[in-house]
Amino acid sequence: MASAAEQLAANLNFGAFAKADALKKRIWFTLGALIVYRLGTYIPLPGINPEALASAFNNQQSGILGLFNMFSGGAVGRMAIFALGIMPYISASIIIQLMTSIIPSLDALKKEGEAGRKIINQYTRYGTVLLAVVQAYGISVGLEGGTNIVIDPGLFFRITAVLTLTGGTMFLMWLGEQITSRGIGNGISLIIFAGIVANLPHALAGMLELSRQGAMPVWVILLVTVVAVAAILFIVFMERAQRRLIIQYPKRQVGNRMFQGESSHLPLKLNTSGVIPPIFASSLLLLPATIANFSQGKGPGWFNGVVALLGHGTILYMALYAAMIVFFAFFYTAIVFNPTDTADNLKKHGGFIPGIRPGQRTAEYIDYVLTRITLLGAIYLVIVCLLPEFLISATHVPFYFGGTSLLIVVNVTMDTVSQVQGHLLAHQYEGLVKKSKLKGKRR
């Protein structure tokens, strides 16, 4: 069976793609949904003065607003109806995951299968609405605090802004779910991916314009290109890296027949936490700068000193960024992967790791291996995220070339390609089944 699957995978080509009508419909649906998303990032929030907003945002795009603007495809800078983007949903998902590991009732729901997952997904949606309302209200108050940004400040504007921004986030959440079910999958990830990629041409054009004006040497552009290509290859290699633990199943007897024991493997990804550690670390480190920009330097002296020390590209910023990436890599891995549950499931199904006792000893061994590969994964994230930071601080390359954006773009691209290959394989299997049925009828 495995060899047949490998043979089918080797035969995947444009000819097979041309015959897969269902896959083409899924791709067209996904592209249409992403176009709708991009159009929404240009529809402005009612009651906003665009010129005053652009002037205010230019002074604050080095903070956390710049990071959110990258994830929202420029919607924050234009204060569009999708300005909140999909980030409240991601934050709610992470909070629910944290609560699942703390609250026993949620943990029990998680183990109930599909019915439990539906209830947890519903809680995530409620959390998304709550976070979106809070963030939207904060944005409306912040906009009113700016100079001439809001045309008619007051309660009506705040209500309008909260309803519009919250509705935009809920629509994006629904759109992501539609892409997952009716498109090629990974709907939420593709929406973030589309937001980042949409701004890359503008960033490239700006870099080339600086080179044309003589403000940026040609060798800097070549260096950035080489580093970007090398970083992409490195990310692809590390994201595919796994530590496979051999799982052995004992012999079993069914009736008078004895079946030989099977062997399988438990894949442990080198980077289990994905892109969460850099996103969390960036958000926390850029928060003081954002607060300082909003307060326009009127805060306490000690706070302004902290902001100066945590300036983008400083040694302290780089050191804290690396330390927080390592911390969140271990923290998030501990949340999403439970060695004890994995060991219990293996024991229930009769599986064991050769040379390791089932149960507690297996859980300890999995935790031992996971800790060491997570350290390697954390070091990999630090390298990928800090190398572009050094380039940004030294050459003033646009923000979109950061390590976080590269990680997201490469990861989503790899996942999308895998989804397309999966649909092609399913199409070829269906073709083989139909051919076998036709042969059976002829006989």
C-alpha cells in the first residue's frame, strides 16, 4: 500500500492537475475568497479622516501597530473594516488552549472527540467576539485621542467602530472556515499569508527606489536577496525535520490466525510551536514603544529610558527577543503536546517503544526527547528571526523582510502545497477505483 501511494505521488504532474476538476474548483473558490478579503482591507472605517490617519500612523508604524499592519495586509494603516484582522481569533484560540491544559472540564471536552471539539470551537468563537469588542473599543478611543483623525468623535462613533471592526473580524473568521471546508484548507493561515504577500511588492518597490536614488547600495540589495533565499531554504529544511520514535506493536491472535507484530513511528517535529514564539516575543517587545508613541513622550522618565533601551535593533532588544523566543517555544510546546497523554494512548493500543517500559517511563522518555529537539527548534527560530533583525537595523530594509513574515510565508506555502498534493492523490485514487469497477463489470 505504501509503495502504491509513493508511485501515485511520483506521478503527480500538470496533466493530473488538469483532470482534477474538483481541485480546480477548490482553488478558484480560495482565490475568490482571498480577493474578497483584499477588497475589504481597502474599505475605510466610517467617520475617519484619511490624511490625518496616515500622518499619525507614519509616526507609530515602528511599534506594535506595524506588526499588526503586516498581518492585516495594510488594513491597520488604512483603518479599514478588516483592521483587526484575524488576530483576535488566533489570540482566543491560544487562550482556549491554555485554559484546556488548566481547567479539567475543558480537558475532558478535548478528549470527547468531534463533539467535544465542536464545543471548544464554539467557546473560541465567543472568545473571539469578546476580544474583538475590547480591541475595537480601544482602537476607537485611541483614534479619538489623535489630532483630527475622527471627524465627529463621540459615543456614536465608538459604537459604529466597535460594530464595524468586530463584524469584520467575525466575517474573516467565517471566510477562513469556508476556505478550510470548501477551498484547499488552512483558511486562517492563508488569510494571514495573503496579507503579508500583498505588501511585499510595495516593500520591494520601495527598496529598489532607494537604490535608484543612491540611498541604498546595490550590494545591500544583493545581500538581502542572498540572505532571504538562504533563510527560506533553511526554514524548509528545519520545518520538515522530525525525530521519529519507533513504536512496536506485539503479535496478536485473531481466531486461529497469528498476525505478526507491526512497527510504526511517532513523529516529533523539531519546531512544534510554529510561528507563535516570534509573534508573542515581537508583540511584547514592541508594546512599550507603541505606548510611548501614543503618549508622545509625556510618560515618566524611567519609562522613556526603558523605551530607549528597547529600541529596535539595540543589543538589549536583540537579547530579550532571543530569550523570549526560547521561552515561548518551550511554553507553547508544553501546551500543545502532552507526553503523558501520548504514552497512555500508546499503552491502550498495545504500542511501546523498544527498550522502554509502557506508561510513566515512556512518558518520561518522550519528554526527554521532546525537550532536546525543542531546544534545537528554539535555536533555529532565534537564528531565523535575529538574522533579518540585524539586516533591518544595519541596512534599513523594509519591515516585511523580518523573520516572522518569512516563517509564516514559507510554512503556509509548504502546507498549501501538501494540501494540493493530497487532493491530487485522492483524485488519482478515485480514478483507480472507477477503473477497477469498470474492469469488474466487463468480466
